Amino acid sequence: MFYITTPLNWGVVIFFMNKKILSTQNITKTFGQIKALDNVDFHLYRGKIHGLLGENGAGKSSLMNVLSGIYQPEKGSIYINNQKQNSLNPDLVLMLGLDSNYFVFDYLYK
């Protein structure tokens, strides 16, 4: 499946919906003796809405901070559009159009 768009008058570009735009392999992040992320594989696909859910302390924020360039992983690889990134920083991540939003669903617990 595909759709056609014309971003910034660049002409017609075809994006395949099942294309990985971001992928991680074996991401590990530690804080002292605590292993926040242990060999995490994670994939984002173009044209899809993704959610990351888990219990407190599961590593959601740590993974988002690695993908946002705030934390650097001790181990693992990050690929954007199938190109390995040696390091990410918040400016590069914003330039690539990646963003994360946090929602708190406290009404579920009332």
C-alpha cells in the first residue's frame, strides 16, 4: 500500500506504508547497577501510529530518551531510514521529524 504526497514542492514522492523509518537493535542503557534497557529491539513504520505502553520502571522513558538523543546507549544500533546513526542528538531528531508525546491516564485509576 502507498500514498502520494508533495512535501515542500519537491515533486511527487511515493512512500510505502510498511517501510521501517526507525529501527533499534540490541539497545542497552544502564544507570549504575540498574539496567533500564536490555537488548531492546524496536521498530517504527511510516504511516502508522505507534504506542509504547508498560508498567512503571519498564523502560519506556529511557527508550524514548535514547531515541530523542538525550541519552546515549551503551550498546546497540539505531537506524533511521535504514542508515545507521552513530549518535543522535535532539536537534537531529527534530530535523528528522521524530517526536514523542506523554499522556497520563489517571482517570483509569479513579
